[in-house]
Amino acid sequence: MASMLSRASARRLERMVASDIPTRIGVQVSPQHATFQQSLDAVRRLEDMGVDAVFNWDHFYPLSGEPDGEHFECTTQLAAWAQATERVELGPLVFCNSYRNPDLLADVSRTLDHISNGRFILGIGAGWFERDYEEYGYEFGTPGTRIGALAEAMPRIEARLARLNPAPVHHMPVLIGGGGEPKTLRLVAQHADIWHSFAGPDELQHKLDVLQGHADAVGRDISSMVVSNGASVRQGIGGLGLERLDALHALGTRLITVSISGDDGPDGYDVDKVRPFLEWRDAKNA
């Protein structure tokens, strides 16, 4: 069975390369340890530099550094970024499904797509940061119950998006984050246009095999699905060494996300750290 899946993944990679999916660089501008204006300035500079996408996250407290440091809410920040930019795609990496009614989340996403004139990426995941849940009064539950809730939410989100008037400006790519093999990757196979994880090269091939198996089971062609990877501001989560990126790229990864934070240095966000990755992207796309 494993060898059959590996062959299927190889065929998927061949089809993906043939479809000319470009290599892209995203930047997660972590909404922490900075003023709102600093985050806005960073996003504008990143767009000018040629970054393909900018993301924030859907949390209520910092994920690194001072735990009670400055922090801003996800959706309203994205609306401001959308107004302040013209080209770059944007979205959450990722929305926490637990924090909003699925129909409301669809409406928020549709509205952000209009504010951005069709540049919104609908990133979503099951949720994991317990402090958010405790401080804001959400039921934390278990990983299983949160993933189950996400599975129930996705059809509702899709159905609401199909009924909204006006409709989204474009087909909003759905990005699902996570790497759990029995449940999360099945949801990716069913619903996602982009799959984001922090899987390293040693485990990515296996994850892709599992994902392909789920896609075969639900009868969906995922040859055009974008494989996304990167590094978090949380130490030890993911990685961005160029050797690692080359290996991920060889396995089909086409969206790499770099994370920056308001406490990168005395001047706030260090956008210059992104430049080597843009050069790497351009070399891959040459």
C-alpha cells in the first residue's frame, strides 16, 4: 500500500510541475509586540519588496516573547491591511474555527475578499492555544473535539459562501493548517486548495502519501493543491534553512512562509530578513 501511495504522490508531483505552479513567498507579520502602525508599515514594505502574500494569525495573546505584550485582533487588522495594499494576497494563518460561528466566518471572509478586491486567502484550522480559550471563554475541549468541530464547520462555510449576496470577488483559496493524518489530512483532501504544515523533508513525503490516499478515497484530484511550509515565531517549530527549503521544494512545496515579529529588534519588524528568501524564490522560478 505504501509503495502504491508513493507512486501516486510521484504522479501528483509530476502533474503539479507540469501545471507550472510558481514558487511563492509569504510572510506572517505576527500581530505582537508592535503598534498597529508598525504592522501596517511592515506590510506595505513587504508588498513593495515583492512578497506574494502576507498573513497574520488568529490569537488573542503573543505566542513568543512577553506573554502579555502588545497584541491585535485578526480580522480587523486584515481589513486595514487590505485597504492599505494593492497587489499582495493576504489572510490569516490561520483562523481558529472555534472562535466564530461558521456562517459568520464565511461572511467575514467574503467581506475581506471585497475589501481586498479579490486577494483574500481563507486560512483555517482547528485551534490549539489554550490560553485564548480560557481567557475569552471558549470551550477548549480536546484535539479530537476541535477537529470534529472543524469537520462540521467546513460544509457550512462552503454553503454560506455559495449563498452570500454579493458573492466573493473570486474563488477564495481555502488553506487548512495541520498535519494530523487520520482526520486533519482528510479534511485537507476534501476541502483545501492549500495545505500548510511545518513538516520537515524527512516526514513530508509520508504526509503527502497519506494526503493522496485520503484524496483517492474521497475521489478528489489534488494535483493542483499548493503545498505550504515555513517557520513559526515559536522556537523550534518549522525551519527556513536554504538546504531544508531546497529539499521541501523538491518534494513539491511551493509556498514558503517566513515569520517576523514586532520584537525582532529595536526598530520592530525586521523585513530585511525576507530578502534572501525572495532571491531563492526568484531562482526557483527562473
